[in-house]
Amino acid sequence: MSKIVNCIKNFFKELVIYIKEEKYFILSLVLILIIFLYPVDYYIITGGGARNISKRVNVEEGYDSKGSFNMTFVSEIEGTLGYYLLSYVIPGWERDKKSNYMYVEEEDSSAVQFRSDLGLKESNSNAIYWAYKLAGKKIEEVNRKIYVTAVDKDSVLKAKDQILSIDGKKPNTIKECQDLLSTYKKNDTVSVEVKRGKSKKVIDVTLKELDGRPILGVLLESYATYKTEPEVEFKFKSYESGPSAGLVTTLEIYNQLTKKDLTKSLKIAGTGTIEEDGSIGEIGGVEFKIKGAVKNKMDIFLVPAGDNYKEAKKVAKSENLKIKIISVKNIEDALEKIKNI
């Protein structure tokens, strides 16, 4: 590995010298453009950070906090040959294969991005539900959408299809989809109505089988839209996606809904999904996120119990990071532990 690093360092040194020769300027410029525009099948992880979630969540006439809840994130850039080479030289930069984000080889980047964007919507939906429920505030489900997020290569359904009905029956949840399919058997054909883009289609799907259960052979995800009193608004940026801010989003909504300030003037960072049943799901990039929390002078780092917690403790010990780490299993567990700080 050291030989590779030295070669890359020498390459860029020679490139700088090459550029200084005026007669080679245009050629050098073209070479640089090629290097930094030529795509590779990697994302380059450049570090982690923390951001006050109150800038993204606003409850109508919500209570203010003296401290803050902060979402942690991983900074990454689209891989090109230049950035790929630099990742062997710049400390802290790492490479992550794009295939790690894909469920099947045939997927393109748009399907991955759609899944990530949908993950944020589902996360915010679950955050609203649990925050309002635990705060004892009014909440009513308006509707729920079910989407196909990944398919096998031979599937007649496509990623991004919205499921409208199965044999004329409209499922409201993924469980209702499963209950509908349970009345059939493998190789039966069902008519699935979907919304694909702006048009609606009815597609005949031959059922497959998994663990003795008939299935469509696709991955489904859903999220609900709620009517709440007071209203809540999200202001996430277009480049922010994925479900990993679910835990702190739920805590921030709850904190704005309730008079007692949960933060106790502390800067609390965290990561973890909020699932439909209130459990806190594990995520990737814990190493970068805890380092980002420390870099931004957070007092506490909330992390899902299990492997994520073990990884956070390991990184904190090896890097001598000074931050209190708290593991949480579900949203009620998280609230209880924060109240007892």
C-alpha cells in the first residue's frame, strides 16, 4: 500500500512541475480535467459533521431550546479518477464501492437516489408519528403511499413504481400488501395497478415465494402523510437524504412540542433511523459521524444499541475522543435516558 501512495504522490508532484512549463499548460489542463471528470465506481468519503436539526424542523409556535439536537452526517463526493487517487494520499479520505449501495447489479444511480430520498420521507413520517404520540398532541393520518424501491432483473415491476392496487384491492400499508398476497400461492398471477411516472398501468405479476410466503419479488417501502395540531414543517436541503437522522428528528419535534427543555443546555448529537414501531435502526458511517460530533464540540452522542454502539465505543477509545456515548434501543428508551442525564 505504501508503494501505491508514494507513486500517487510522485505523480501529482510531477504533474505540478509539468504545469509550470508554460508550453505544456493547455495539455496539462486537459489532463487534469480528464483525471477529475473520469468516473469510477466509488464514492469518496471525506469525513463527517454535525448540524443543528432545528434548522430543518419547525413546529408551529414550538418551544425553544437552550441546547440543541444535532444530526450527524457523512461527507462524500462522487468518485472520479482524480478523487480516487487522492483518497490514498489525503488522511481520513476513504473509498466505498457504489455496489454497496445497490441491491442488484442492474440498478442505476437514480434508483439508489430515489431510495435515499424516500428514506428521508419515511423517516420524517415516522418521526412525526412518534413525537406527536408521545407528546400527547393531535395527529391524524391523511394517506399513505407504497413504492417499489428495488427489483430483480426479471421483474415486470420497476423501482419507483407506486403500488395503487392488487387485483382491485387497495392496500394502505405494506402489511396489508402481504395479507392480500397471503390468499394466493406461488406462480399465481395478480394484476397490480401502479403509477409509473405520470401514467397509471395495470401489470400482471407472477408471484414468487419466500419462506413459504407468496411475494411480488420486489422491495417495498411506504410513508404516511399526517395532519397535525400544531403543524410541523421540514426544511431539509436537496442534498440531504436517507433515514439516519430519524432519531434526532423525532427528539427535536418532541422537544418543540413540550414545555420542558430536553437538551438541558447541552449539544446533543445522534444518528439512527426511526422505524414504524418506534425502534431505532442501525446505520452506516458511525466512525465518521462520531468524529464529526467531536469536531463540532458536541457533549453527547446518541447511537443505536448493538453493533453501532460497539463501533462508536471502539472508535472513541482508539482515537481518544472525549464525548459521552449513549446507546438507545427505541424512541422511548432515548427519551428516558436523555431525561435522566
